[in-house]
Amino acid sequence: MEAIKISIKENLLYINDKINEIAKNKGISSEDITLIGVTKTIDVDRINESISLGIANIGENKVQEIQEKYDKIKGDVKWHMIGHLQTNKVKYIIDKVELIHSLDRKSLADEIQKRASQNNIVAKVLVQVNVAEEESKFGLKLEEAISFIESIQNYKNIKIKGLMTMAPYEEDTEKVRFVFRELKKLFETIKEKINENVDMKYLSMGMTNDYDIALEEGANMIRVGTGVFGERIYK
């Protein structure tokens, strides 16, 4: 069977038009919104093509894929660890990623602090919150986030840069609007409440199915895989 050609260029034009439209409606600059191309299972050639077309940030769910692709990717690109991160894998990516999106427990914070200190760097992280409390997803509950941040805010080699969440998959994306709205509220509360070693800069929420809703509710970082690279379709 022959695979149908997916146009990364056309996909990016569509997504960027959508970002520009929503930014204009909100009265903000589209330049303040970061698009992360999610490259899980995507081959190096297509990743490099996306970079040549303007993708400046790529996100991986697995440490192994970062390790396999890291030296093969061309251009000035920032790596993001967006998947669940096991403590025993931190050492492999601590000096490679721009941002860890999935800090969700004290043991992981301890390991990130340890490995960042050994590498003489400050690791930038997002705290993952499971707003909808889905059993299949990781993350803190809404009511746990502030106390968790307070418990690690003095770690010298960790800089908290914001929050991340994943909404449940729904065909009707209006059903998940509350997830993004609630995380935005928490984001603003933390901004006002906690200052030491916490810089609430990034609100990472929204994927291919729902990034438009997330942007409308205040996301400034979206993680899009299928929307950029397409699904594998055969004819």
C-alpha cells in the first residue's frame, strides 16, 4: 500500500493562521505563543523538514527518542521533555532539554536537582497538573499544586517556569474548556502568591484536538503532533 504524502508546510500554515487569528481576537501578540512540534515516532528527516519550515521547538514523550535523535537533528532547535519522566532517566536528558513539562512529584524534583547540580545548570521545569483527575494521566491535583511548588521553590538548580496539563480527549472540545480555564486560574494565583524562584511564564496546554480552545483560555505554549506531521494514512 502507498502512503499518502502529508504536507508539513500546509499543516504549519494552517496552525500558524489559527494562532494568529486567536491572538488577534485576544489582543495579544502571536509571537508570545510557542508552538511545540511533537515528534513522537516521527523520523529524523521529517523533523528536519519541519525545522526548515519554522519549527523552533520540538517535544518528545520518551527519553530514548531524545537520545536517538538528538545528534541527528539539524538547526537551532529547542528540545522539550513533554512525557512522563522516570527518575532513573533524568540523567540522560538533563543537559539536552530546554524545558521539562512533566514535574509531578517530589522524588522527581529531587533527582532533577541532583543531576542539574552535577552538570552545573539550572533546569527549567513546568509543574504538571491533572485538572480533570483522569486515572490514565499523571499530574498533581489542582489543590496540591501550590503546596508542592512551595516545597521545592528553594531548590537552587530548578527554576519553575509555569504549569502544564492535558485535557481528556473529547470530540466536542467545548467539554474540556473548563480544564484550561481552571489551570489558567491556578496559574494567575501562583503568580500572585509565590515569587521566590518561580517564574510563571509558560502555560503549556492544548494539543492537536483542542489547542484552539486552550489558546482562547490563555495557553501560551501548545504541543501539536498530528496537526503538524499528520497521521499515517494508507490508500
